[in-house]
Amino acid sequence: QTVVTQEPSFSVSPGGTVTLTCGLSSGSVSTRNYPNWCQQISGQSPRTLIYNTNTRASGVPDRFSGSILGNKAALTITGAQADDESDYFCALYMRGGTWVFGGGTKLTVL
Amino acid sequence: EVQLVESGGGLVQPGGSLRLSCAGSGFIFSDYWMHWVRQVPGEGLVWVARVKGDGIEVNYDDSVKGRFTISRDNARNTVDLQMNSLRVDDTAVYFCVKGGTTYSYLLEWGQGTLVAVSS
């Protein structure tokens, strides 16, 4: 069973930069996994930030960016703001046509 | 503006069935992959199933394979999830998610509908 790994928690100072990662329990993440990043503020539905590794969804500010760093997908937030405090989930496309989510990263801005 | 509105959630006994529906608007429904994703309150997201725009290609997570069926009616702009043999661990909020056209990215989310499986 493929496991998608994310940091359980992370903190960043207001105005700072943070990079969250998304890996595989075995193997490397590549662009063929079409990494997808979602933000979920407490009590709300998820909102997609990044899809296809580095494409920003409509209306997403450019301080959110996606990439492949080494063997993982990465979400970088530049100039963190208080309302960036939320849960961030990555999802990876797997051979066979399925998607698998990571466990999520709880980001604290303080 | 894209809108996805789920319905059909509720309380059901273990072993029972439930059918969820999602109505899409604001886009050419038949062009897009559609997904169902679920979330136990307070926990992470779990991808459940997807269906291609033409309704022919479908895929499921192993946890629901053989019990759940995803289907779509492009004339009514709806995608359904028929859930049979429900278990307590199927209890979750179920989200309808709009995908891409060629690729099934997870792009836009509905507000979710709660399914509670309990005796």
C-alpha cells in the first residue's frame, strides 16, 4: 500500500517563507504524479492551491508555489500571512488511475 | 462560477445503502473528470473514486472497491456515488470534486455531505 508522507506540523513567522513537502514511502515523487496541493481552513471545504506540480489554481496568490525538490513535491509559501494558518494536504496520482492523499500538515503562523 | 452541490447524506445502519448525488454548474460538465473524496471530521482527506467525462473510465480506492459505484448523468449534470454494504468506518463527510479535462486533477470542491453509519 502506497503511503504519501507529509510533515504533521510546521510553523512559520509572519512574513516568513516555509516549504512543505510531500513524499512517497517508497520511491520518488515526479511530475508524473501530478502533485496537487489543497488548503483546508478549519470548518471549511478544501480549496485547491496548486495542481500539476506547479500550476496555481484560479485566484490563488503567487506567494504560493509548487515544485519538485529532490524526490518530493513541495509547496512553498512566501511572505506568510496570518490567514495562511490551516491544514495543507497533498495528493499524488498513482499508476492505475487512483489518487492518494498525504496525512496533511498543520501550519501555524506565529 | 463553478458550483458543486452534494446531497443525499444521512444516517444509515451498518450493511445499508445510500446514494449521494452532486450537481455541477458553471462549466461544461461532460468535459470534466469528477471525483468523490471523503474526510472523517478532524482527520485527513481520502480519495474515493473518479469518473471520466464520458462516464466510461472509472477508478476506485481499494477500501471501497466492490461496494461503491460512481456514475454520472451528463444530461442532468450530476455525478452519483452509490454506496452499498456500508460500514461504520465509511462515516465521513463526502466531497464532490471537479477534475480536469484530459487529466483528473483535483480542482474545485463542493461543500460536502455527511454520511453517518451507525446502529
